[in-house]
Amino acid sequence: MRLPDEPDRPPQINIVPMIDVIFAILVYFIVSSLFLTRSEGLPVNLPQAETVQRQESKQITVSLDSEGTLTVGDRPTGLSQLKTEVENLLKTEQTQVVVISADKVVDHGDVVDVLDQLRQIPQIQLAIAAKKK
């Protein structure tokens, strides 16, 4: 109960809950944007080079991991099917760039075999993935 001599308090807007809601929305968008990044290929221990340049165009990734498993994108394949797999992807994708991502402990001969198969495909650009030193 209010006493008659007590003055009326002016109405106030409490903005603390609004700041909490805006902060929660901001955190949601920041965290959700982290899941929008796209990574292609399999995790391999890449060799390092001084002259590494980033390829910005869309690409097809051919990975050769430390056990010698060959994959195109995320699908395992054999060396004999590599050429047809990449040709099929080139028909559906709007790219001509094929990146070879080979682990640094993979035998040099295996990488040459992959390169030999890919060079038989006309009008593609080959790149070899590496980490900057």
C-alpha cells in the first residue's frame, strides 16, 4: 500500500534482458557460422613448401593417405577406377582443377601412378597440395 505523501516514480525501461537476448543471438550466429566452413579431402600430413599458393576455384580433391588408400572427394577408389571417377565428377562439377593431396610418407611411385592416370584426362589442371612452411 502506498502512502499519500510518497511521490510517483517515473516509468523505466529495463534494457538488461534485451541486451542478454541480443548477446545470445549474436553468439548463436557466430557459432553456427563456424559450421559453414567446407573442408574437402581426407586428413593427410602434407609436405611443406615455400612457394605455396592458395587455389580459390572449385576443385576435385584426390587424396592418398599414409596407408596408401586412394579417395576421390570422400569416396574410396582404386587406381584403375581413378580416371573414370574423376571424369564423371568433371562432367557434373563446374571445374577443371584436380588437386592431389598425398601424405608425405607415401611412396613417390604411388604419387607418380596417380599423376599418370590423371594426366590422361584432357584439359584438366593438376595441383599438388602442400602446407606453407
